[in-house]
Amino acid sequence: MTDFLRPFLALRNNVKLRTSPLINHVQIDNLVFRLHYRHTAILLFLCSVLVTSRQYIGEHIKCIVGGRLNPRVVSSYCFFTSTFTIVEYVDTDLVENGTLPHLGVGPYALESKSPVIHHAYYQWVPFMLFAQATMFILTHLLWKKWEGGKLKALLVGIQNASYSFAETEMRSSCGPIPTVEKKREGIELIKNKIIKSHYVSRFWPVGLAICEALNVVHVYFQMYLTNKFLGGIFWSLGPNLLDGSLESQTLLDTNFPKVTKCSFQMYGPSGTIQRHDVLCVMALNVMNEKIYSVLWFWFVILLVISTLNLVWRLATYLLHGRSSKFNRYVFSSATPGKLNTLTEVTMTDHLAFKDWLFLRYLGRNVDGLLFKEIINELTDGLHQDISVDNPDEMYKLHQ
């Protein structure tokens, strides 16, 4: 049992899955973004571990040989070179009537000109999966660099400020609870940073939108890359699985063959080259077929969700400064109760998109009660600026 679980234990030791929120951890992205660099990367790493683990699929390849040939040598040779299937024997009728033992397997002479399909991609599957998992993390690293730790800098020390009620700092299982004075200073700092509009640069929302667009492009690129890697079968893999017809199953068995042929040559007793035609059982392709079937559906779902997320980002840009009802809907999930109408109108009319989006992500990292206090202080500060700079505008705001 320990041997069976060893690959998963190794994966657990190298990938930290958060089961509880960390005090010092600040979310600078959304769930769709995390589907790329966290969930997809973990899925691909796990698939790479499964492919390289003999506990789950047994011997990757095992060739049937006769005479004085060494089975281990031939099997290793066929795995590291390539195996093949013969196109003219890819016929389910011949297999069903007993003419052929396996699909794509039949007599093949040395001088034969019959077209064959060589299978060599299986050697590179674990490396490919590992490389793909790494590539899915790159966009997150890019956004992390562009974001520059701005959210975390404002939130240090006030994550649990909604529980502040004492004049001295307290400790709890959730982390340190700051003092009332520390809480007030933190809210005042956030308010001033946003009102002055210098803390959040215009590139902040642009950088996020660029990274989200890159996620969409990257998923499509991964599908294209996988299709090239598998010899052009990945695009049709999902439809063939959904079809479920005999023809579709034949295509899967042809591209992920479980039994293949291999040619092994060696010198005979008199120095003449002898060619041995061997049959190889490809247990590895049982796992490969399942892995790439799952990845087809996952990539398609991820592509659709990521595209919809881009549409949502465009909607937030167009509606944040035009509809107070939209702001009410967006911020209702982050604050307990309803925001008053004056607050909604103030945010709609006087908050730039970069500050609006920054405030939105700020709300994802603090308690709802604390976030509501921040919004109230922010709108009060905006009211003061409006009343000083433009009294007529302030009068209209209260109408």
C-alpha cells in the first residue's frame, strides 16, 4: 500500500494545498485565474506522476519475443525507438472475424511498402505534461510582478481588524488582532491612498486584463501544442469520445494502440543481419488515452470560462461608472447588508476604474464588516473633496 501511494505522497510534499486561509496570503487574482496556475498545473503535474509510475500501469511496454532474444533488451529498444501499426490492417471487421489478432497488427515483410503509423510520442509524455504544467504558472508570475505587492502592503496588520475592540494587540487562532487605533490608521491609510489616486497606477487594471487575455491565448496554444504532439488527433479526441461509435473507437485505438509491432535487428551467428518482427503490449497507452481525454474536456471548459471572464472584465469597465445598480450587485457579495444610495452614487460617479477594481480586490482579502467601514470612510472622503472643490456638484449628489 505504501508503494501504491508513494507518488501521491511525493506530490503532496511538493505542492502545498491550502485548507485554511493564511493571514499573510493576499489574493491578487480571481477564481478563473487560479484555475490556470493552480488547478490546471496541479492536474498536469499529477498526470505526469501517474505516467511515470509503474505502480498504476505496470510495465510501460512488454514485447513478446522468441528464440535467444532477451525480452528486456527488446522491450527497452522498442520503447526508446518507436513502435508502429500497419494502416491496411486497421480494420475492425478483420479483427472480429478472426483474420487479425489485433487492430493494426499483421504480416509486414522487410521490403514491404505498406504505409505504417509510427508511435514515438509516448516517450515524451511525462516531460510534455511537466513542461505544460510549468507554462501554466508563468502568467501568474507575470501578474505577480506587475502587481508589485500593492494590495499586501495596504493589508499588512489589519486582516483581522474587524475583530478589534481592545487598546492592545491580541492573539487568536486566526492570527494577531490589531488594536482599535491600528485599525483606524489602516482604514485611514487605505482611504487616503485611493482618494489621492497616486497609489494605484493606470497600468494596474491594464496589466490584469492583459494577463487574463494571455490566459485565454495560452489555453488555445496548449490545445494546439498538444494536437501537434499527438500527431493531429487532439482536436477530434473529445468529439470521438462523445460519439461513441465503432468508427470513433477505432480512431482512438489507432492513435493510442494497446498492441503494436516493432522491428528488432541483430547479427546472426554468421554475421548476417537478422530482422525480428515482435509484438509489443503498450500498457502505457491505457493511461495516455485517459489522460488526454480528460485534458481535452478540461481545456475546452477552461477556454470557455476564461473567455467569459474577459467579457466580464469588459462589462466591469463599461458599467462601473454608469450604473449604481451594477455597483450594488458587485459589492453586495463583499459587504454585509446593503450600501446606502449615496455611497453607491458616489462610487459610480467619482471613482476611477483603476481605483474601483483595486477596491474590488481589496474586498476579497478583508472581512465584510471591515470592508464596509473602508467603503464608508472612502465615500466620506470623496464627499469632502467634492464639497471643497465643487459645492454645486455636492448639492446635486445629495438630491
